[in-house]
Amino acid sequence: MKELWLFIASFLLSFTACYLFIRFNPFGSWAYDPTSGGPQKFHTKPVPRVGGLAIFITLLFFSLFEGSYWTLVLCTLPAFLGGLLEDLTKRVGVRERFFLTMLSGALGYFLLDAYINRVDLPIFDHLLSLSLVSFAFTVFAVGGVANAINIIDGYNGLASGVSLLSLLALGYVSYLVGDYHLAKLCLLLCCAILGFFLWNYPSGSIFLGDGGAYLLGFLIAEVSVLLVQRNPEVSPWFPLLVVAYPVVETLFSIYRRKLLRGTSPGEPDKLHLHTLIYKRLVKVEDKLLRNFMTSPYLWTLSLLSIIPAVIFWKNTLILIALFLCFVWVYVVFYRRLVRFGRV
């Protein structure tokens, strides 16, 4: 009964905090995302982008009842505060934010004992047995996942919806293997995300912001690392397949920008998969309607990897094959959208 009320309270707190931010906007004009000033602006009116703060406040709340979560809260601070500062000032660069997410990963390594020491490939597992290699790989992977969630944060409900699906999958497998502490954390986070989601989708009354995207990305990464580390029966390729869409989107964006166009990987553009879907598949005039109609395409794409991941969470070989299949599906889909725009 205590857990049920904690889940309900987490949802209500997140939902109420978002309402208060929308209604009273305690941060003034700094907290608003304008309708112009970048290639990824698709909303029609200025919107507060501090939804991540509501989720962070909820994380603090349930840490009062679950003392073991306080260390996790401490680890989130560099990633979350770096993103929140960017939301408020627009002056924190991509490199600085990536460094801060890796700093959060480093804190998790030392304070949570969250490290990657296997990928179920013999040569790489031997390298990961070395502490320095394990540390470097862990902080880079955690920072990469956190940034991947931020990269897909382009339309109402997109990043939060993908995060919700990912945490449900991670929580379900945590429950199956008896890691009830992680399963409970995942469900609490889902309740907090849902409180934000109802204000963000479909109306776009509040945005997740960089702070929220980095916070959710870091939490997904940490849960993934802890789940695999504490439960040897879980394949390390299971969480990778769960977040295949944001990870592949990030890697493909780096390839597209750096190698094909010769620009900085951190430079925003209009060629993300979600942007192409918005422009070339969603054929409606109303901008808000077009915005929220884009996200279900990407939720479906995410489920193409999440559902098989949940089914085959033990089997590394199948998971590797499924990940490669997802990469192929993504590239084919992307290429067809590009060609569709030329005819």
C-alpha cells in the first residue's frame, strides 16, 4: 500500500509542478523557448522549457521515502544542472554539456558502483576487466545515452514517450530477475514522466528542456548499467536494444554531419529522422497538430526494438542480430524519406 501511494504521489507532484510552472512561470522570460532562433523550432508560441525540473523535484520527493536514492540524486546533478542552465541562459555549449553528463557517469561509477565490465564479447570483456578501460567506457556510454535522449527531444511527447517506454522495459526485466529496487525506481520515474507527459502531449504547454532530457537520459543509462552489472543473466545488449532508436539516431547524426557534410557533430540541423517525418509524412496544415502527430511514428519505431529486447533479454546473439536489423531498418527508412522529398 505504501508503494502504491508513493507512485500516485509521484505522478501528482510532477503533474502539479508542471501546472505551477505553466501558470505562474517563476523563472520569467528566461524559462521560455522562443518560436524562432534555430532550425528545430516547431512550436507556435513561447513555451516554458523547465519540465525536467518537475521530474527532478519528484525524484527528490521519493528520495525522502527511499533513502537509498539520495546517492543517485547526487549523481544526476552535473547532467541535470548543466542542461537546466542551458535552458535558462542558452549559453552552455554542447561540449560542456557532454562533459557534465560524463561527470555524472563518473560519479555513478564511484558512488553507485555502476560500471560496465562486460559486453559478452570475449576480447572486449578482457579489456573491460581493466579498471581504467571500464571507467572510460562507462562514463562515455552514460554520457552518450544522456545526449541521445536530448537529440531526439524535438516534438511534443517524443523524448518523454521514448523514455517512458524504455523505463517500462527496464523495470519489467528488473522485476523478472528479482531486482525489485531497480524495478521500483523505474516505475516511480515512469509516474513522474507521466505527470509531465500529460502537459506536454499533445498540447505542448511545457517542454522537457535540456535539463529534463539529460536527466532522463542519465537515469536510463544508470539503470541499464546497474541492471546488467548486478544481474549476470541479463545480456548487456538488452538495454542497448531498448534505447536503439536514440542511440542510432545520435550515431547516424554524427556520421551525417561530420563525414558527409563536414560540419560539427554538435551543430543542430533540420535532417533528423523526426524532422523528416514531420515535413514529409505528416501532411496537415495546422502546426500544432502536425507536431504531435509526428511522435507516434517514433514511438512505433522504438517499440520495434523494445519489444524484441524484452522477449530476448537473456540471449546476446539474438540481441546483437536484432540491433543490426534495427540499424538496417533505420537507414532504409531514412533514405526513403530523403528520396521521397526529391520526387
